[in-house]
Amino acid sequence: MKSILTLTVNGRRREDLVPDNLLLLDYLREQLGLTGTKQGCDGGECGACTVLVDDQPRLACSTLAVQMQGRRVETIEGLAKGGRMSRLQQAFHEKLGTQCGFCTPGMIMAAEALLRRNPHPSREEIKAALAGNLCRCTGYVKIIESVEAASG
Amino acid sequence: MNLLPDVRVHRPATLEEAVRLKAASEGARFLAGGTDLLVNLRRGLGEPTALIDLTAVADLGAIRREGEALWVGAGVTLADLARHPDVPPALAEAALAVAGPTHRAAATLGGNLCQDTRCVFYNQSQWWRESNSFCLKKEGDKCQVVAKSDRCYATYHGDIAPALMVLDAEALLVGPDGARRVKVAELYRETGASHLTLAEGEVLAVVVLPPLPGWRAAYRKVRIRDAIDFPLAGVAGALKRNGDVIGGFRMAITGTNSAPLAVDAAELIGRPWDADAAAVLAQLLRKKASVLRTTIVGPAYRRRVIQGMARKLVDELWA
């Protein structure tokens, strides 16, 4: 079964024919080629697939593409403007918030959602906002410092 | 590409349409935030023929005052529930204790209440379960937790239900034969394989919270990963202090049995909260919580921790 999906992805309005049982993750990665969104645990436990839906963080691995009808979806690819990284991306780069990089798109999208809601979060608020995202390299300290640098 | 069952997804705009679609399509399931159901479907736990997505039903998403009571739509997300000013603190606390922020942005009140029971032998991939000869809850004929049992012992791990139970909340169910209101506790039965009492085709539409002047309530849980996990055990309590004695007392537990259960502690009413009362409560909890080997943490810890948590929680409510 397929349906017509109308939505906005990274600021561009799209209309696609998608299978009803297609996950948002596979729609982004396979159908649109936006492979910045990562497939990690497949159970909603790691946060690597975090994208923004109407400014809220959302797990693309446990969301159906057709549920995004009329919604505004943003992925890591949408943050850079005119070939320049966003302030948050730049901060992750400069403060070494990235090591292997696999969790980074999810981390940045979860932090982006926080900063849109609360541009000057405390350390505790940053930790709470990133609670659903696992990183196996950094020990989180550099990630929190990166978000702090972007919010200062 | 990830495989999900080949389903038709319906996106009704009204509750009436949702109920009609459910009645018309055999084997269909309701879907809300998807944080429980879609994860399970990806592991082969369920083969619905269709999914009826309730997230487009506008009137499920409201929180409003109706006289003295607070009506919370089942489609309200846990994130919205946690930050709404009219929501009682104990309920906001329970909502905030569910999973991580990303789940709470999608997961709904109704979806949380109707979440599937869980077991270390059930929440596994198809090949894992197959190599273990499956289990009573799905495809198998033997419970891996209690070998000689004819019922499934999968555990209910929802955080919100016990909080609603001590807040004396009711659920409004809408089905093909009209609407009915039941106490939240009556939504469940203690059978892991079919723990919900909703009739075929019924949908949980609204949770109704009565005013509780003079009561204090709270919810506590323990989990492996504090940032995100289901409760290994959870306890909600509500207390009304009448001078130096307990005037009213309600407690409910989760993460221990196949349903969230109320702990009948009527014998505590009229006496002060002291060491003797705490011992009585511990005894009642020991009888009520039948913790089994359904999580990777052993049952001994979960049995003990629920008593400790309950005592601390009542200490706080009494102070």
C-alpha cells in the first residue's frame, strides 16, 4: 500500500509516493539519500536517528514516514547554510564534541531542539536534553562543552 | 531498508472515523506515538493488517477544565503533559520519568497507558525468540519465566498508570457501542498476554482527573539507565494528612506484575506514619508485588527496592 506524502524536508516542500510501512528513517536515508541521519539501535534507545519534526526532537527509527504528512522535518543536512556550518556544528568541531562521529548527527539535532526552545540552557538542562542520546567515544564532557559553547 | 509488516495506514481526522475504521478492518491496531508499537513490530511482535494512526485526530490532543475535573486527551504527548500548568505534579513527575526527551516528544498519554507488557524472553528479535522456542506470549506454548504456568507473566512497566491510580483518575473509552467511563485500574487485568480490558474496537479517548484538595502525591521509579529506561519497579503514593494521623492513603505499583496494581492499605488510615506503619506497608507490598525473572535485573533486588522506595516516598508525603 502506498500513499502520497506532502511535507517539508530541510526547508523544501516535497511530494513523494511512499509505502505505508516505510519508516521515516528509511524515507530519509534510502528514498531521499539523506544519510546523515544514522541507524543505530533500531529500538529507540540510542538517539542516533534523531531528527527535528516541527522543532521537536523525534526518533526517525520509530516513526512512520506517512505520519509526517504536512509536517516540517529537519535533518543534520539542513543545518549548514550556504556551505557554512551552523554555530552548533562549528562548536562541535572546535570543542572536539565529535570523535567517531556516528552519534553526532543525533546529538546535534537533539541539542538544536534544546537551543531553539532555550537559547541559554544550564549544564543540567543540556544533560537532560541529551539524555536519550548515547555516545561510546567522548564520555559526553566534550559534547556538553560544545553545546555550552554554541549557547554562550 | 527495514521491514515492517505490509500494512495499510489510515489517518482518520476524527474519533468517530477512527472507531469506524477499526470496526471495519479486522486485525487492525491503533497507533499513536509509535515508540512502543513500532519498535515491537520491527521485532516481529505482532502482524497487524492495518494501522489506524490516531496522531491526526485533533480532539484527542486537548487538556481542558470540565467543571472541577481536568480532562486530558489521550493524544496529549508526555512532553506536553509534563509541562502543562494544570496537570497535578505527581502526574507531571510520572510523565517526565518516562524514557528520554525524544520519546516524550512523540509518545502519548493513551499510548503509554496501553503499552504492551514486557519480558526479557519477549522483547527480543525473531531469531532470538525462535532459538529459544518462543514463549507463551507469542508463538510458543511454554512460559520461559514460570515453566509450568498456563499464563504469561510478562510485566507491565508503564509509569503513568500508577500515578493516575493514586490520583483516582478515570478513563473515557469510546467504541462502536458508545462511550463508557472506568477507573484507570480497571483498564488492566493481571495476565501478561492480554493485560488490557478494552473491548474490541474501543479506543482510550480521555483521562479524567478529579480535584483532590488536601492530598499530596508523588511517583518514584528505579531503572538501569536513569536517562531512558522502563522501571525495574515503580511506586506512586497519595496521602492526606489529618493532623497527626493518616486521613487518606493510596498506593499503586508498576514494573512488578502483569498489571499496575493498587495496594490496599486501609489499615494505615487513622494511625500516624511511623516505623510500625512502615512495617505494615512493607508487608502489604511484599504480598502484592510478585516480581519474577522478567527483566535482566534479578527479582530479589526489585522486591526489596520497591519497599524501600515506598517508604521514602511516604516519608516525603508525610513531612
